[in-house]
Amino acid sequence: MPAHNEEASIEATIDHLATQMNYPTDQYEIIVVNDGSTDRTGIILEALQAKYGQRLRTVTIINNRGKAAGFNSALGFAKGEFILSNDADSKPEVDALWKYMYYFEREGGSQLGAVTGNMLSINKTTLVAEAQQNELNSIIGLIKRSQLSYGGLFAFSGANTMYRKAAVIDVGGWQAEQPTEDIAISWDMQTAGWQAYFAPHIRFFMDVPETLPELVK
């Protein structure tokens, strides 16, 4: 989880990942990269570290370097063979981990480099938020389904995608100089021969902006 000034949502997200996932707790770890936060993110992470102990690992970057650099830093510390990117304001459904792993472990999945899930908004209390929900459902979902029928994906979801660690290393990690690291790594992986898949039934829920000024920002 890359985190830059995420004091509003990071505690609830980490609590969800640590306690709500339907997956053996000794089979996954939570790594958070505090990427130059200037708000209370660091203080919150210290309290959570005391709460969850070795299950939560925190990497601190003094000067903000961006999401891709955060991912690459976490890559160097990750113990597992698979990595789930998870934004600080995104919560995967409780069965997401074993659903993701199904695709990698099923017959013919050895060349699968990444599986990306289906984005949904968790807060639909305003017209602005509801409009984004419609965008996620009708536009982004349709685009990914169309791309999959073509034979590949032009973009992963940066907010929630599971990667095969070996595939990420094979393409040199995430491109820190690119503003859209999720698009760049999707092209890099598939160009290198790794397969990608969009799984619409694997859902994760995002906190979306609820006012027009927040959306513009």
C-alpha cells in the first residue's frame, strides 16, 4: 500500500485488510510505504504497528517520490510470490485474496502476470459520487471487458491488482517516471509475454470524492 497524506482513510483500510479478509492470516503480510506524508499518516501507522506487530510492515520514504516508487520500494521487502496493490482508500471484498489466487493457481496460469479486479464506490451519498459509480460500472468495466476480448488489457487498476512477483521483476518493476504506472506496467508485462486478466467478480470498494471541488482536485 503506497500512502501519501492518507490520514482520512488509512486506518480503516489497514484494519479491514488485517481482520476482515477470508484468508489465513499467516499467509499474507501488509506492507505500507509512507511516501513523504506531511499529515498524521506516520503517527497513525506507528499506532497500527503496535497493534498488529509483525503482520504490518512499514517502509518510510522521507521525501515524496510517487506511487510507482512506493511500489518498487515495497517490492524489495515483500516475502511472498504474489503482490496485491491496494490503495489506502480501497477495500477489497473479504474473499478477494483467494479469488485472485484461483487464477494464478489454476491449470494454464503459469504465464499469468497480473489479475485486476472490478472497482466500485463505497460511498454513494451524493450525485457526484453516484456519477463516478456509473462511470466505474458502465464505462471502465465495459472498456476492460472489450480489451479482454481483444486478447489483453491496456491498463490494470492501480487501486487493486494482484501481480506475480516474478513478472514484476522481469519487467523491471513499475516505471517511476510515468504518471500512470498502472498503464505502463500492463504494457510492459504483456509485451514481455506475460498474460493479464480482468476478473469483474473480484470486487473492491473505493472512497470517491463526494463534491465537485474534491473531484476536480
